[in-house]
Amino acid sequence: MKLTLNSKIKELYSRPIGRDLCDKLLMQIGKSSSFLTNPIVGNIRLKTAAKLSAKFIDVSVFQAIINLVNSENEYPPQSESPIEETWWKDAVFYQIYPRSFYDSNGDGIGDLKGITAKLDYLKELGVDCLWLSPVYDSPNDDNGYDIRDYRKIMTEFGTMEDFDELLYEVHKRNMRLIMDLVVNHTSDEHEWFKKALDIDPKYHDYYIFRKGSKDNIPNNWRSFFAGEAWNYYDETGEWGLHLFSKKQMDLNWENEEVRLEVRDLVNWWLDKGVDGFRMDVINVISKNDGLPDGNEVIGEMVGIRGIEQYFYGPRLHEYLRELREKAFEPHKAFSVGETPGFGMEMAKLTTAKERGELDMIFSFDHLETPGHTRMEDYEYDLNYLRDYMIKWMTEYGDNCRMSLFYNNHDNPRMVSKITKNKEHHFAIQKLLAVMQFTLKGTPFIFQGDEMGLVNYDFESMDQIEDVESKGFYNEYTEKMGRAEAFNIILAGTREHARILLPWNENTNNRPELVRQQKANDELFGIYRFLIKLRRESHTLKYGSFKVLNSKKGRFVFQRNDIVTNDCNKANDYTYLVDCNLEPIAKKAYKAKGYELVFPKVLKNEAVLEPFEARVWKKIQ
Ligand code: ISL
Ligand code: CA
């Protein structure tokens, strides 16, 4: 049934996309779902809601939401059967940003040999699978997310032989490796794009071009990295679409030959033996027909005008299924999609096992407290993280698997967002680690998490190379002073996550970036301990989840094993995790009948120190 302005709020909320969008809105205004589902509000018609909220939300927003909701006719399958066990649910993943991981030859740039050199370190940590951010040939406008040749290794990182050696050494240690698949766009230096500009008809249709004069831009979309989403090409008298940097040209997925190319390159790497892919912005590959203008108000609200025209596009499911069936499935390869903007229902619709699309996705709604954005200097609220986790733990379903992460190469370190007070950092790092390895899902460590890295005190824009930061800095300086603009960049810049890891070895040419921090060996030991605990516990990987206390500042939960009749899988223990989410001491949970697992010793059993986290195991 199609929604119209005559439909009721409860009808909107009962539809998957409607629910996600409402939930996002509710989150922003700090209300729970009962705010919309109670009979009085639930029965209000959308046109009335539009009138009532006309002061804040334009009616066009309602229409845009209705269109999005109507574009999805399917519902996520319910999960009834127990969780199916598989290697990527058992695994602990570790993301490597190669440029800043380990520099083996002293040129200041991390490289493949550097990764191989550190495999024993990663094995010791207990990591099962590595995810490599892009290592392909690239002019590095966006540090490798702008690919020039999908079958060649970036010169600074080494050679294909180095890659083969790395893969061999990874597998030799019983670990796995997944690559980054960046196929929403290519570099404008890719052969295909060069041929496209030469009006080779085959390649011209690989990209998204629109004829028109210079003063007639095809639509009002903005790029993720500030500025318009279109470049003008004098040589052809056309506009070309780029959702990201000016050198990252969007591929035309409508063209079957593009999809064949993607499938070929995925198969090429899988044939080589890689174990799967993390798929960059994979949710934006299908754009609405005719590339209609983005809604101005939504653009203001979300920060990127045009996003509703492609972030959950009309042919997304079809493209994902095709790729799975023709490349991933035959290789039994793993996939995790990067899907900025996705809510839980969208996540279920792309990852539920029965749907045959992706294995997992990264949802990002937990990275900022609602009402705040990354480019903002504020203190992140752990109470929100707790509520987010509880919602996903309880509603996502056993046919879906959640990815658990706090950091990646696109974000400042979460620990610094929680507080700038260094005194608390170590406790917070332990707290985050405890949650990451005892909650239900598959953990993704970002390089340096285990070293206790925090944000870097950049002093000027000269130290920041990231294309996104530069784009926004230019935009902000037009609106405000340089100092204020720099402050915002300092809070949100991706550069924090991209400085060379402090291996405490003097082998790089930007030592000033490393010297500021020192790897925390004690934290490494704690990560190792918690990862081992998780590895050896069926409960922690697959057990059920129950909240015991979620009052302000607290998060106490229990993990119980699934009852199994399989005598090879003897019932594991029950765990209890007691977390203090605030910088003040609190009365600890009385874990009667439990023995302490983490930390090793307590100063005072009755008192939880600021940000302390404890893990208890039931005595059997
Ligand atoms: O950084 C972000 C928020 O955390 C996003 O806006 C980010 O740009 C978006 O999630 C897409 O990220 C991915 O694709 C980009 C690349 O620059 C990022 O590094 C990559 O993770 C374009 O390929
Ligand atoms: Ca190097």
C-alpha cells in the first residue's frame, strides 16, 4: 500500500524506511518511539502533522519521506531460528590504514612490507581478520579511496609481490584478510574516465554525465566533501557527477557493463585468495531516476543536500544480490558494507541472511550524540551509546549480525570525544574495550585502539592533509574567522585517525606526529586478554543479552549461553558486565555467585571507579 499525505503516522511508522526515518528524528529530539505510536499521535494524518509542524518542518519534507518509504515494498524477515555460527561471527577484525600503520623503509609512509612485519604482533593481539583500507594504485586525492587501477598496488605501498607475500603470511598464521572495495567511484585518472572524456561511447556511459552549459548545473546536490557534486568538463561540454572529491567520479551502475567490470575485479581478487571485502559507501551506488533535486530542508538537517535521492536507492538490493550471487557466493567470501545513514530496518533489509545481500554493515548512528555532528567540539554522551547498543542488541535479530566499532579512518578517536581530560582516558579505553568484546556482535578494532591512541593536538592546517578537512576549512572560513574554522576542523578531522602509529621506533620522516603519543603496553595486554576471553567463550560470541541496569551513568548487562543439545558445545558460563559511564565513583553491582574475570584485582569491591568496567563469570 502506498503512503500518501492522507496516511496516518502509525502507518508511516509501520513501514521499514518510515520507522528508520522516524527513529532518527525521535533520537534527535530525545523522544522514544511511544511518542509516535501512542493512539493519539499515531492516528494523526501526515497532512495534519505537516500543518502542525509547519513552523519547523516544511511539507516538502513529508513528501520526500513518503517517496522514500514508498520506494521500499519489502519487509525485513523475522528471525526465529538460532544464530548460525560462522567464522566472521567468531572473528575479531582489525582495520589497517596502510599509509599510517608501519613504515618498513623509512620514507615516512606505511607500506605492505610494514604490515607483514607486524603480523606476529597482530596474531599475538588475537586478531582473526585484517581489513586493509585501499592499497590500489591511486593519485591519492583521498588517500587511496580514489582508485586509478584496481589491479595494481600503490607504488608507495610496494608491489604485487609484496601483497602476495602479505596474503600468504596472513593465511600461514591462520588469519584472514579482506580488502576495501571502492566502486561507487573511480579516480578521474582511471583509464575508464580518461576514455570517457575522449567520448569513447563505451566508457562515456561508465560515468554519470549531463549535457549543459557552464551556468546550468544539472541539480542541487552537494558533495560529501563540501561544494557542488558536479564538475564541468570543457572538453565535452558536460557536467560529471562526483559525490565525493572532485577527483572521485561516480560510476554509472545502471550500465550493466560497469557492474560486470566490478564483478570481474572482485572475482580477480577473490581468485587471488582474499577472504572478502569491506564495501565503501556501497549504499549510494543506485541513484534515483532523473537525478532529481535534493530537498533543501533535508539537506540543511542532514548536512548534505541530495542525499535522499541515493542513500537508499531504487536498485540497491538488486545490485547487491547480483554481486553476491556472481562473485561473493561462489568464493564463500565475506562482505561488510559501509552504509552511512542507514538505520536498523535498512540494515536488516540488506543483511538478514535470507535476503542474500551483505553479511554485515557499518551503521554510524552511534558515533555522535544525537543533535551533534562530527564537525563540532562537544562531549560525547556514553548514555546514548548504551541506549543505542541495547536497541541493536535486542532488535536486530539473530539472522543479522552487528558490527561493533568506535573508530575508523574517518573519525576522531571516540575516547577524546568523551572527554579531553587525560586523567580519564585509560579508564575509558578499558571500558570501551570491555563493551566491544563482551557485547553481542563482531568487533572491529581500528589500528591504534589497542595502543591507547587519542586525538592529536594539531596546531595548524599545515599539519592536515585530508581532502575533506581542507574542503570544509575553505567553506567555513568564508562564514567565520579562521580560528573558529580551525577549531571545528580540529574537533572532527579525519587526520586524527591517520597519523603514523607510534611503534616507538624512529623510522619515519614526520617524527613530530608520532612523538606526541606512546603506545600503551598495558592496554595491549588488556585487549589481548579480552579478545582471548571472547574467543574461548561461546556465550560472549553467541549468547543472549539481557540488561540489568540502564539508569543514567550505568550499564549492567548479562550474557547467557544459548541452551544447546549439542554435547560438543557444552554450555558455557553466564557473564555479567558492570560499567560506570561517568567520571564519578558509584556503588558497584553486587555480583553474588559470580567470580571476577576483569580486572584482575579490585581496589574496593563495593565501589566502581570513574568509567570502570568489570566482567564477572557465574560460578557453576
Ligand atoms: O567521514 C564520514 C563520516 O564518518 C563520512 O561522511 C564518509 O565520508 C563516508 O562515510 C564515506 O566514507 C568512505 O568513502 C569516502 C572516503 O573518503 C572515506 O575514507 C571512506 O571511508 C569516499 O570514498
Ligand atoms: Ca614506506
